Amino acid sequence: MCKQTLVGHMSDVVDVKWLSNGYNFVTASDDGIVRLFDVRSDQEISQYSYEYPIAGVSSVATSLSGRIIFAGYDDFNVILWDTLLGEPVAVLSEHQGKLSCLGVD
């Protein structure tokens, strides 16, 4: 039984990760956008993307604090998004292929 439906993405959602607080989660989509949702308010809190997304997001991970979102893109890059500033803080671009999985320990 479906308890909640959160809308926003315009294409397939390919990855979902919970933040350590247990109330928020991030989604990765083929539409090139990472979205941050809050289950308590039943809504999107923020979204992270370039003005004109050129590649889908294939995987996501979060820092333990939830401040940084790691997003793996189909163009072989990983972008680190700062959830407080709403902007990228780093791009890791040395990968030789599509990123299918990200993890943070």
C-alpha cells in the first residue's frame, strides 16, 4: 500500500538514498536533477542541477552529516553539491566510464 507519493522528476528515478537523520532522502534521475525530499512535510526541499542538465544522474550518496551530496552523472563526472549553499563545491572528473554506484563510509 502506498503511503506517500512525492512528485518532481520528469524522467526515471534511478537511485534513492536516505540521509542519516531518517527524515530526508535524495533521489537521482535520468532528467539530470538531484532532489532532496522531507517525509515529514511531504515535499521537496531543494534540487541540485545545472541550469541546462546535459547528463542524467546515475547514482547518489550523502556525507554522514548530510551537508554534501555526491552525484554520479552519465557524463562520467561526480559532482559534490553543498545542501546549504545549493551549489557545487567540487567536480571529480577522472572516471573513464559511467558511474553506477556511489558510497560514502
